[in-house]
Amino acid sequence: MDEDDEDQSNAGVSFFGFARDLDRGGGVADAKVSAEIKNRNASLVTRTDDQGHFKFSGFSKDIDPKDVVISCSKDGLKLQRTVRRQPPGGDAATSIEVDCLMVKP
């Protein structure tokens, strides 16, 4: 039980979401998704799956979720805006949803 408690105490927030094509509807497959950590000169990069979903996990608990900026890019589309949804619970949240809303340029 002590090991599980320690694992939980070291775990930080995770980010997940969906890249959406507002013109065609649906997800954007194989979009590049970046998570930049402000004031740390660090970033992580992943790609969306076939349905446009992505997930970043493994942030340490000393990373403030407010300092993580998610952006998406894909040839032929531009990012119009990102929408961040934090589940109820405020600072105790363990995951934050971020949707990338994309359109043709």
C-alpha cells in the first residue's frame, strides 16, 4: 500500500484531447501535437491516432498545469483555437482535456 501511495504522490497531471476538423467534421488523423512547458524550455511531441485522439502523460507533480500549452498542426489545416476543459475538482485534477479546433487556411 505504501508503494501505491508514493506512486500517486509523484504522479502529475496528464493531458488528453482531440484534434477536430471544423470544416469537414470529425477527427484529424496524424496531426502533430506539442505540449510546451513555459519557463522550462521543454516540450513534448506526439501525434494523433486515426480518430484524432492524443494523450500526454508523465508530467511530474512539480509542473503547474497552467504552464503547459498544447498546440496542434497538420499540413493543409491551421489551428483556429484550443479549448481546455478541466474536470470538476480544481487543483486536484489529474487530467485535463484539450481540444484543437482546426480549419483550412
